[in-house]
Amino acid sequence: MKYVIKKEAARAHEPGSRYVEVALSVPQLKPLTYRVEAEFVGCLAPGLRVLVPLGRRKVTGYVIHPPGESPPPGVEPSSIKSVLEIIDDEPLLTPELLELTRWVAEYYCCGWGEALKFALPSHREKKTVERYRLSEAGRLEAAFEEGGLGLPGLKLSEGKGSHKARILVALRKGPRTLHSLAASFGRGTRPELMRLVDAGFVEKIVDEVGGSKQRMVKYARLRRMPEEDEFQDLEKRAKRQAEILRLLDQADDGRLRLGELEILSKGARAACAALEKKGWVEVAEDLLPDVEDLKESSPRPGAPSMDLTDEQRESFELVKTDIEQKNFSVTLLHGVTGSGKTEVYIQLAQKALENKLGALILVPEIGLTPQLLGRFQERFGNSVACLHSAYSDKKRLSEWRRIKNGDAPIVVGTRSAVFAPVYNLGMIAVDEEHDGSYKQEESPRYHARDTGIVRARNLGVPVVLGSATPSIESYTSARSGRYRLRSLSHRPTGGTLPQVRLVDLRKEAGADPKTPELLTRDLAAAIGERLERGEQTLLFLNRRGFSSVILCRDCGEALQCPYCSIPLTFHREGGGRVQCHWCDYSAHPPNRCSSCRSDRVGYFGVGTERVEQAVKARFPEARVQRLDRDTVRRAGAYESIFGAMRSGEIDILIGTQMVAKGHDFPKLTLVGVVVADVGLHLPDFRASERTFQLLTQVAGRAGRADLPGEVIIQTFRPDHFAVQCAQTHDFAGFYKREASARERMGYPPYRRLARLRFESKNKHLAAKAGEWMASYLRKHGVAAAGRAADPGGVEYLGPAPAPLVRIRGVWRYHMILKAKGSKRLGGVLKSLVAEFEGQAVFSSVRLAVDVDPISLM
Ligand code: ADP
Ligand code: ZN
Ligand code: ZN
């Protein structure tokens, strides 16, 4: 049989052709075979990128095997298309990373090419955009045209003037694509534009844009300063406008982002519009610039190593041996914040380096601070590379190259750094291993910690997981002996764990769960003491904005985002608007209830803005600063707020979970949790775990150095075990309660989960797709939970509307699959995905498969 296939293939294949398997970055697609001419075969190694046809599209693919002489059995050679272009000169990916991405695709149920994309420095396919802009001569010409058509600076409606004039004037506001110009000016735009190019007034520019992340933003640019007397006049009559002119005049290239201006001077947008009318300022769009680097200062290598404490040394020795002997092992380091875990990673990386091996340190999104990176750079100087998701593509690429060349054997990075091409990787550390940001919420929905463990196993190297509040999953593995468990029980710098007091909000006067007392007597008194002693306070509330619920007092209806099924949040800053925290929706607050037209609309619930207001009212003399996503929009704001906190220029810092992690403020002796229960009511089996972790983490901010710390937790649920265990720093107690609940309810780590989410603009279709899936599963022996389960132990729950049933106008229904082991689950998933893709009726429904989901919302 075999012989026959070979013979046929040999006959059919054209002389000189070779066949190559290519993984495409298209969801759910299996690798496809393409033809290459023999002369190119020498250039085609696994890991190279190629451009190939797919239907009518051209897409990037990744060569996954060396080219073969015959096409795969059963494929008609004449139907095989040819590779269009070989993109790289040398493979970007090593065989090791090819293997790892294959595992990701297999385990997380996505296309191999999709996973491969994430192993490359820029996940976003490069796309070029051609735009047209004015040349030097064109700018003069445009000014002339504008002057000839009306008063200088007068806003020209796009309907006036000759074609040429209109195009030139439009381009004064910034580069435009041909497409957008034609949309504004209609027929004849293209030849006119070409004439302008020929005449030298307009030039074509080609920009690489990186897809969704690279956004256009609005800038205000100073055209000219008014005359002295005009300016003085303006200062009298329109203070804000004068201020903006001064700010722009001082700015580097005479321009500032409108968003920045708004922060510097409230109401800047309106003022800029007025200034634009007067011809002094112009507002135009441009690409958002690169995010500034985390740390610019040049690193000083070789800071001395510390002497490890006995506890640190024991963990260190254990892992060190595995680095030297190239043994796969997983060690869970359970140590309170400040117990010296980072120091252990640093010294292990040092050991790896001494053995001519590389080291990979993964940190959560918020954990990658300049402080942490600085500690690595102090020890290792330029041997450290950093991969941060907030870096620009350019910066990421240059770091990636340094890693690949072997110039930077030590890599510190967030989630996708797990795919960093570290040369001779000798160990992996995962800091704050419980952190949810290790899980990617879009395809490929991989978990960086788990992917890291698989990578280490493939390579035969050790992994260290560190956390003060290990995940239930990791701790269970450690107890069962699959991982090794080591604890760091005290802080090498001295200092004891802070005293934690609970304040029962139910007992407070006027207690209303919707708008609780923000500063109870106990908390206010404690803050007062700190102010007197010149110490600092941190107030934590995991919700930004002013009020989190806008309710009609008559019918009780909550104001919801028109596109998402969640309540809108009221923000006083930025002019008092209601905002959706899931999409970009923002609007003026309503005067009337949309369902009963009552005008008795009330603002309830708390957010950081309201806390700030209450604190300022109570302690008018204190220096108060808020830190949340709204106050750090401006580049560098985060660093400057932390800098001010360290140097003691802030008395009270109010923040969301941004303040919870990894910062060490010597004068901070009081942490107040304003309302501890914010996350406890979420319909998610991890709600207790997250609350415990967050409370423990914030509490750890108090009193790190010589001053003892105090923590006050205000809560409506003082009897909840997550709150109580956080109070007593009792991880073991928390684990016992939580793990037994998980076991009873059949949740991870006792069962494996996969979530299927059906998404469609059409609610009915999304629901129907779920029902179809349930019947498909039943037909294939998978039963609804509680019924006779299938022999492999897979069962399903649902379908049901997801807790967030509608996001950005898309309806979401979901199902949960539960299984005893991952093998059978993987098989079921693969077949159901293939089957679903084949259902033409559901072609407009997107199926998102999430293996080991973190979020069930
Ligand atoms: P973690 O990562 O567990 O929060 P760190 O490694 O950041 O802890 O250590 C907390 C503080 O203790 C840091 O300021 C660090 O420099 C210091 N430290 C860590 N290990 C030692 C040691 N062996 N001797 C003295 N100081 C140490
Ligand atoms: Zn109403
Ligand atoms: Zn929304």
C-alpha cells in the first residue's frame, strides 16, 4: 500500500518541486502544505516565515518541518499552491520554541500559527499604510490657498473651493490616506492628488502600523503666539486659553496631546477649539508615540550579592543543584511579601550565568516596575533584557534580538516573555505565580506559568514559583509532592507582619451597602495619628470612578451601558461623565431615568474619586494623591506618583490594585481597605481566592522597614473566611477551607475546566449555538453535569447567558466542560471545534474556547 502511494506521488510531482508544511496564523487552522521550487529549498528551514496564498488572501505562515520530496499522502499535488515569498533570511524560532508553540496550540485548542505569532517579538502582523502629506512647498501653497479662500485660520468647510485647494487645506491638519481623502472629496480626488504629488506639493509616506494597538491621537500644536497686547488681553478675558498657549509654547516641539493638556488644565479641549478658530493653535491627529521605556538610566552591573538567610539559602541550594545538573523540577516558594523571594531569583540567575546558562524571570503585568528591573540591572547590567507588554514594537524587537544573539542571557518580562528565545535557558522563575495576568484572555488563551513549566520540562531545567498567596492549584501540587514546597517565613530586613483590624460596616451609622461610610471613626482616627507623626497612609479600593451605580430612586433601575450588560460608572473628573469600564462608551449623566422618566436619579456606590473627595474634606491640610487608571493615563505619571510617595511628598495615597503590588515605602505605616467586599459577590468560583489574595497583598504594604504597620479592613462581611484569614495572615487556614470547597463542587484543581463561549451580535443565534453544542455533546457521550458521566469523566454545564451577557454589543452565551483529566478533554474539544466550524448556520457565531479559564465572566 505504502509503495503505491509513493509511486503515485513520484509520478505526479513536478520535477524540482518540494513540499513544505506551513502553520498559518489563522484561528483553528491546521498546518497546510505548499509547494516550493527546488532552488529555494536550501533557504527553507523550520521556523522561517513565508508568505502564502490562502483563498484569495495572502497570509504569513511559519515553516514547521524541513521541506519534503513528496506531498502528503492523499493530497492531489496539482491542488497544492506555491509559496509566494520567503520572508526571513534565517529562522526566527528554534526547534525548542516550535515544539513549545505546538504544545500551546494542542493544549489550548488554537491554530499552531496563532501560537507561533506570540513567540515572535511583535505579535501584530505588520501592515503598511500609505498616506499623503504636504511637502515644504505644499505647506506654503496650502497657506496661500487658505488665505485666498477666506480669513487665515478660518475653519474651511470641506465643501468650498477648488478640488486642489480643498485637498491642500485638508492635509494641513495632518497626513491622510487616499481612501479617506476620496471619502471627503469624492470623484476626481485621485488624479488631483497625483497632480499635486507630481508638482511636489504633496509627498507619499509609508508607515508601518501595528494593527489595533497603535492608535491615532489628537494633538494641539502652536501655530503662532499672539502679539504681546493680544496675549495680555487674552489673559484677562480667557485665562485658560492663555494658559494653553503658554503650555504649548513651552512644549518640546510646540505640541501636546489633547489628553495631556486636559490633565494639565481642565477644559483644555474647549479652549483649544476656541484657539483654533483664532488661528493660533491647530488640532490634528497623529500616531500615538511609543510608550516610554521603563528605565532609561544606564545600568551599573556588579552590585554585591547579599548573604542569604538560612531559609533563603535552603531554597537556593535546592534549585541550584537542578540548574547545575539540568534537572526538571518545580519548587513553590511560599513567602510573605518582603521575605526575599526576588533575591533568591537573582542569585539563581547568577548561578545560571556562571554555568553559561540563561535565566527567564516572569513577572505579572503590574509587578514589572522600574524598581524590580533596576534590581536586576544593578546585578547584571547589560546582560538583562526586558520584555514588557507596554513596550513599543520597536523596543520589543531590539530587546528580542539581544536575547536571541545571546547578548542578554537574563530576561525579565511579562506573560509573552515565556516564549523569549533565551540562549541556553537554564532556569525559569515565575514571580507572584497566582497572578491572573499570566493568563491571556484572547486566543491563544495560554497561561504563562503553566507554559513555562512545560518549557522547563521539555528542556530539563528547574522552575521556581513564588508567591505570598499561592494559587490553590500550585499549593495542591506542592502538597501532593508533585512540586517541592519551601517557605520563607520572615523578612530579612526585620519588621513583623502588620496588625490587622476589621471594622464592621454594618454597624456603622447610616450603613447602606450601596453607599457605605468611607471613613469610619476608627479609620479616620488612625489616619489622623499618621498625619501627626508624619507617616504615610495607603487607602485601597478596587474600583475607580466616583460612584459605581446610578439608580433610579423610583423604579430601582440601574443605568447600564447601551452596549454592555454592566452598570455605568460616574466620573466627576473630566467634566462629569458616565463611563463604561468595558468599552469606550461615555456620555453626559442623564437627568431622567430611561425606563420610568423619573427625575429622582441617584448616585450610589463608591469609587476612588469619591474616597478622594471624602478624604480631602476630612483632612483638608493633608497632601492627597489618587492612583488609578484614570490618573496614570499620562506617560510617566505612574513613576512620578511613586517617586513622590517615596520621597514623602504625599501623606495619603488612594488607589486601586495598582498600589497593591511590590512597592516598598519606608514611611507607610497604615493601610486602609475602604470596602473589602467589592469582589466577593462575583459569580466566579475564584471570588474568595481573589479577595484573600488582594487583601493579603495590600496588607503587606504596611510597615516594611523599622516602623510597625497597621491595617484596617472595612467590610460588610467580617465573618467571611477570606476576610478572616486575611486578618490573621492565615494562608493554611484559607487553603483548607477553599480547597475542600473546590473538591466538593468539582472545581480546579480537582477537575479540569474548559469554557466554551458563543459570541454573536444576534442574541438568539448565540443562545442557539449553545443549545446545538449541548446536543452535539450528548450525542457523543458527554452528559450534562449530574447525569451519568462519560467514561472519560467529561461533563458539561450550561448553556447559559454569561454573567457579562453583552459586551460591546456582542451577546455571549457559555458552557463549561468539566473533566477528570486533560487527555479526554482535549480530544472532546478538538472534535467539537471542528464540528462547530462546519456548521454553516452558525457562521456568524464566534466560538471562543478557553482551556483552564481564569475568568468565567
Ligand atoms: P520579595 O520578593 O519576597 O517581596 P525581596 O527579595 O524584594 O522580597 O526582599 C525584600 C527586601 O529585603 C529587599 O529590600 C531586599 O533587598 C531585602 N533582602 C532580601 N534578602 C536579603 C538578605 N538575605 N539580607 C538582607 N536583605 C535582604
Ligand atoms: Zn425609573
Ligand atoms: Zn460598554
